[in-house]
Amino acid sequence: MPSRKVNFPVFDSDSHMYETREALTKFLPDHAKGTIRYVDIDGRTKIVVRDTISEFIPNPTFSAVAAPGAQEDYFRNGNPDGKSAREIMGKAMKSIPAFREPAARLEKMDELGVDYALMFPTLASLVEERLKDDPELTHDVIHALNEWMFEQWTFNYEDRIFATPVITLPIVERAIEELHWCLERGARTVLVRPAPVPGYKGSRSFGFEEFDPFWQACVDAGIPVSMHASDSGYSEVLNIWEPASEYKPFAPTTGFRTAAMGSRAIEDAMTALTCHGTLSRVPDLKLLLIENGADWLPTLFRNLELTYKKLPQLFLENPIDAFRRCVYVNPFWEDSYAEVVDLLGADHVLFGSDWPHPEGLGDPLSLIDSKLSGLSEEDTRKIMGGNMLDLLGIEAKVRVG
């Protein structure tokens, strides 16, 4: 049974699947076979991307994972005792069907009191950064992942679970082709990495005009674009100061990397989309920022305000107005939702639990009492589900009790 009763639909904008071992390999075209494979090393299975072992995800088969919400106390109260990452995570659990299959997930959602969910992949976060020097291959692997996702989850399971296919942007024409392939199969949103776009001549901003046809195609289709936290390549920046081999989000890290990384990737991504003009040239674009937190918003707004004051001729409109019109933010559950409402308005704030990841909420509905108690009933209704239903054009089923 849910931990509390609510009289409105709950839409979790940040939930995750744990992919099966074949997710990145089953549908690879012949010329790309071997790009992704698995090897056993000292009794542990590791993923290999083009003959390089990746430690990005310690157990890429997800046969055993940390329990949902295992890190709640860590994010609520810090780590005054200096526990190790393993101690904080606690005892691992075997993956259950609800992590892998849509029917079982619906049963778990009913148990948790969640009516609808965006379903993001987990393993997919490692792909684009590790293939960035080969745009064609990147598109091939991403399409293979999307084919698996559609087969395993569909993009609209019983009008309740909406798996989010991935769009990679290096070759704009292929990105638009992939978008249409996803739309034809019922996708209600697509996932774009918040990062510079790699290409044959180096990387560039997805705020440049060459990407406008893709953003406009999303608008024409009537869908929002999701930007979930990923490996955005910022290890290269940190490596200038502290050399390391690979970004490892689930492994122990140094104090420097924790402090310096922060929210730099999403803040830069949104600065690019705003200052390079996408949000003004494509004014009806809707962007959902998922699991990127919100504590960076005041800094972004201050920087945009100062820049616009000094260089208004570089903008088609006030950049903060453009941001507030186009962007919807899912704060981290430990952020202050009230402060984000003050900055953006309740219409642009989204609830997300990150279930079943250990850094998420084991009980998604606990957010209502812990973070939304000071908001109006109407604002709570919007944040917990109403905004997402409107964005995806879903007519909510009547909730009873």
C-alpha cells in the first residue's frame, strides 16, 4: 500500500529501468558488432566499449544493485562519520522483475502510489561520451538501444509508463530520422544528453542554428525534450587539475572532483541553449531537466541578468524570460522545492524520485510531506503530476482514494 493517500494523480518524471545484458548489443548492425561487449575479470562482469573496459557502472549487468533509496540518509544528513561508499550503499540486493519489465513495474508503481512514470535507461549514460570520435557509430549504437527499449518496454506501456528513447545529435539529419522513428512508435518525449555535441571537427553547442531543425521538429511533433543527467564529458575539464582515467559516478571520488564538478554540465548546457539563441529562435520548445538538481539556477540567472544588462544587442529577448518560458525543472529531492517555485513558478517544477536508484527516494510519496508541506494544494498537485500530464498531453484517470 502507498505510504499516504493523495487525491491527485502522481507522475514520477524520473524513474529508471535497469537494462538487460543485450540492451546495447542485440540490435547492432553487422558492421558495429563487437563495439559493445562484456568480459569477465576476476569473477566480475565488465562492459567493454571498443576494446576499452569501462568502470562507469561497476556492475553493468545489474544482477545485484543497491536498494532503492539506500543513500537517502547520506543526502539528507551528510556523512559525519566518514563512511565509505560501500558502507553508505549497504547490502546489495538481487535485481527484481520490477527493475526490468513493464508489467512488474506497474505492480510496483501501484504499491508505491505512483500513477505514471517517465522511464529512463541507466546504462545508456556511458555510450555517447565513449564513442564521441565516431558520429556514425554513435548513431548506430543509440538506434540499437532504442530498438531494444521499444521491444522490452515499448514507449507507451498502458498509458502509464513512458520509456524515453535516446536521440544523439552529431549528425542532425540522422537525429531527425531517429526522432521520427521514435514518434511512429508512440514516444511521448525523447532524451538528449546535456553536453556539447561531438563531431568530425570537434565539439560544438547544440544551441547553434544548425540544430534548429531538430528542435523545431520536436515542437512540430508536440513533444517536450528530456535532458537527464549523464556523462557530459566534464572529466576532461577536471583532468587538467587532477588527472584520472574515466568519470565514475558510482565510485568513490576525491574532494576536488565532488566540489568542482557540481552542476557545471547542466548549467553550461542551459547557458548555451539560452545565449546561443535556441530558446528564442524556437520559442515553443519545451525542455524537461531531469535529475540535474536546481541549486545552480540562482547562479545561472545572475549571470544571464548581468550579461543581458551589458550586451543586450546579442539577444533576441531577455534570456531569463526565454528560460522561464521553455524550461521545466525537476529538483533533486533534497533541494528546496519552495525556492525553485519562487524562481520558476509552480507550473515549471516537476517531481521525480529517481526510483530505484540508491540516490533516489525509496518511498516516492514521502516528498510531499518532507518538501511540499508549505506549498498550496494546487501547487502540490501541479508538481506531483499535473505539470507532466499537461506536457505529455495525457488525460488523467480519476483517482479514487
